[in-house]
Amino acid sequence: MPLVTSKELFQKAYKGGYAIGAFNVNNMEIIQGIFEAAIEEKSPLIIQVSSGARKYARHEYLIHLIQASMEMAEASGVSIPVVLHLDHGDDFDICKKCIDGGFSSVMIDASKHPLQENIRITREVVEYAHSKGVTVEAELGKLAGVEDEVNVSAKDATYTDPQEAKEFVDKSGCDSLAIAIGTSHGAYKFKGEPKLAFDRLQQIQDLLPNFPLVLHGASSVPQDLTDICNKYGGAIPGSRGVPEEMIAQAAKTGVCKINVDTDLRIALTGQIRKAFFENPAEFDPRKYLGPARDAIREVVKRKMRIMGCSGKA
Ligand code: G3H
Ligand code: 13P
Ligand code: ZN
């Protein structure tokens, strides 16, 4: 099965009240673990590549690894729709490179610019992408950092404004929109009790019915995974993510794409630390990258069940 765009997948997800997991990839083991999970769960898949991942692994290597995984999936008799997506494209240039290089979806993240400039930059990417049959995710609002949580007015200024979201979508022509409702990237998302602005999500939904929304910074940072890291020499105490029940709730409320990177990193690092700790004389990379790949598979399966995309391939 060739790559698909996000359009059709999101329509089905929206109607079905589930979200599709979007997983960041940086190397072969991560890609294999994610595909193994998608095959087992019979789930559609969004594989996303950041500009950092493109630099680290080189664009061409990642594309070929993903193509090989799609062939393996096909050979296993499970037909999985796969979107190859650029995560956080900074400007028109990187989006164009990815569109020309075979991606089926790109994100233009011009959210650091004022509204009208964000619209202008996004519109430019949309025009080029659509002329090539590629879908576009954009972003409006700023993902909170832990330090932003201290006062309510700072939160208000960074969360996506529903009226602006409507204007943004109408004028930019983007196919999906990443919104800020209290999530943030990384392992330290909340200082106190985790809280997301579901009221704001609903207001955005009301103004943009049937329009697919995207949640970035949505790792749950599960304690069982951080415990493994910390037990074997890691130091990520006090980390906290988005509780799994909030992920499930968002998936039922018009959020069609949920981004996960941090949980994959923690799962992978925990197994490598464990292998190093338990067997210091071992130096065969397969002995620690193999368990790391298995851990990626398991964490992705868990996510797919929570988001509701298992069985939806
Ligand atoms: O949004 C950020 C993703 O976790 C990708 O991170 O830019 O370090 O590859 P990265
Ligand atoms: P996490 O850091 O919560 O995994 O978010 C990843 C992300 O949003 C990638 O764009
Ligand atoms: Zn992100």
C-alpha cells in the first residue's frame, strides 16, 4: 500500500471518535518497533520526522527504512495506511524539501509569528502542498512549559484562542490544526496536578465542526517506564505527563492526531540502561537495541489502545 495523506484517515477518525497516534522516528529500531505494533494492533499509522531527525539519520535513510517497513507489513498480510509526516517544519523551504522528497503530509509550525504572518506562511505552504497532493498541519498558540504554569493570564495568552483558530483555518486553508490547551513537549509537563483546558477544546470544536485537531506534547510519561530508567542509573525524577484518561478523552473530542515522542525515548533508554547495568561485559549492540525495540513496540501498542485506533487499519 502506498503512503496515504492524513485527509481520509482524519475523516474516519473524526466520525469514529478516535485519534491516530503520530510517532517520532530517528532510527531503524524505533521504526521497526512502531510498525510491529501497528501490525499487531491493525492500526493506521502516522510516522513523523522532525528536522532534527532528518539531520541525524539523513532524510533518505529514514524514507527507505519506512518503505521497507511498509513492504514488511504488506508481506505479513496486514494492510496498514501510513502517513509520512514532517513534524514542526520551520519554514517553507523544509516543507518543500519534504514534499518533493516523498512525504505525504507536512507540518508548518509558524506559531511563533503573529497571527497574520502565521496565516501568510501557512497559506504559502498549503498552496504548494495541495498542488502536489500533500496535506498540511499548522499550529496556533504556544505549548506551555512548566514555568508558564505559574499564572493564569500567562496561560490564557499562550492557549489557542477559539475565534483566532476559526479565522486561521478559514484563511490559511490548512487541513488540520495543532492547538495549545496545556500540553507541552518533553518529560516535565506539569508541576502540580495535570490539567488540560477541555472547555477550550470544546469551544474550538464548536467553531470548527468536523475539522481535525492535533495534540502535540501528548506523552503520558508513564511511571513504570520512568521507574526503569531511574532504577538503572537514570535521573528523571519528578517527570509528569498527560494522564492516559485525558488522552482518551481528547481522542473522543475531535482530536484526530496525538503526538508521542518522549514516551518512546524513555522506553528505549530504560531498556538500554537496564541491559548495560545487568550485563556490563556485553558489547553486542543487538543485545541492548533488541530489548529497546521490543519496549517501543509495547509502548506504541498501549498508546493505540488508549487513542482508540487499534483495529481501525
Ligand atoms: O516536537 C518535538 C519532537 O519530540 C521532536 O524532537 O526536534 O528533538 O527531534 P526533536
Ligand atoms: P512529547 O514530547 O509529549 O512526546 O510530544 C511530542 C511531539 O509533540 C512531537 O511533535
Ligand atoms: Zn510537537
